[in-house]
Amino acid sequence: MEINEITGDIIGCCIEIHKELGPGLLESAYEECLAHELSNSGLFFERQKPLPVRYKEIQIEYGYRMDFIVENQVVVELKSVEIINNVHTAQILTYMRFSEMNAGLLINFNVSVLKNGIKRFIN
């Protein structure tokens, strides 16, 4: 699958969730729902994927966990916050760099219209 198709399918799953539940829930609720929608869509994904941190000659295992890796190509980071700020952007860009993925989606469900809560990143 191409990146555009994958990200389009993921966004479609998120829109379905947001239409049904709206804003205001915890991130963990949206994560559970996205896992269900991704399963139903037939996309391969890994949830809460450990991401080691490399620093000079050491590697810290399980330093971080990515919310989702979809089709071994797209990092998906979910939020349920008032506003996406620079630290959230830095987080997904770091996840993409450390995991050597070229695409990422940062999705904030705490918005009235989901398209206003989606940021797409391509390296």
C-alpha cells in the first residue's frame, strides 16, 4: 500500500470514531476504538510499540512507546488535548526519526471537527 492510501484509511477510521464519540474522552478510549477500527479495516498495525532510545554507545530499551505503527510505514500518535503544541510535534518527529519511518499522523480528538485536529508528517 502507498503512504497516501494508508494515511487516508487511518484518517477515515479516526473520523468514524470522532463522529460516533465526539471530543472530550481520554486518549486511551480513542486508542482502544482506533485499534478496533484498524482491525476491521484489515490494516496491519502494532499498538504501544516499544521504541528504544539510542544515546552515544548505549541503548535504552523501551524508553518510549508509540501509540500505533500501521502497515510498518506510518507512526500514529493520538492526543486528546486542548491544543496541539510544539512538544507534540517534536514527539512524533522524534518517533519517526528513531523508528526510521517516513510518515506520521498526529491526531487530536479533542476538537469539534476532526480535520482541525489532524497533522500529517512526511520525511
